[in-house]
Amino acid sequence: MPYEKDDWESAEPGIKRRVFKPGRSLMMMEVHFEEGAQGYAHSHPHEQLTYCLKGSFEFRIDGVKHLLKQGETLVIPSGAVHRTTAIEEGTLLDTFTPLRDDLLKRV
């Protein structure tokens, strides 16, 4: 069954997200960044795969710089400290396993 949610929430300055209804152990969210917006450095026990739908981003994962452009993916390992900066306005599609209860409480 398709899931549609139009409710965007502010995540950080210049960043908004919408979390989709999850499966049993996999979840997904769409994150939109204004140009220059920066996500806070953080880590979590979840494995993350991010796909760039639009724009370009600079990621720092455990201190290592990675550039991500439209159509590219990046794996963020469980426990890795990471952050991103939007080089230009853009959108990421993030998937997580297992479920991130901290994000799902808002759905």
C-alpha cells in the first residue's frame, strides 16, 4: 500500500524532512537542504544509506570527506560520526536499518 505524507518538519536551520511509514526493520525519509545548510555532527547505531535525489553535498564520516552528487549513494556505517553540508540546494533520500525510533515517534 502506498504511503503519502505531505507533512514536512524542520530538522535543523535550512533543513526540512519527512519521515515515511516504515517496514518491520527498514525505514526511509526525504531530507531537503537549502544551499549552505549544515546537518549537525551525530552518530547512531543504525546503518544508513543515503541517495542524492538533487544537488550536491559534502559529507564528513569519521573525519573523512566524501562528495555526493545527484544519482550517487553513500553508506554510513553504524556508529560513524557524520555530518553533511549542502554545496547547493538539494534533496537526499535516507534509509535506515534497524528502525530509528527517535524519528518514528514524530510520524
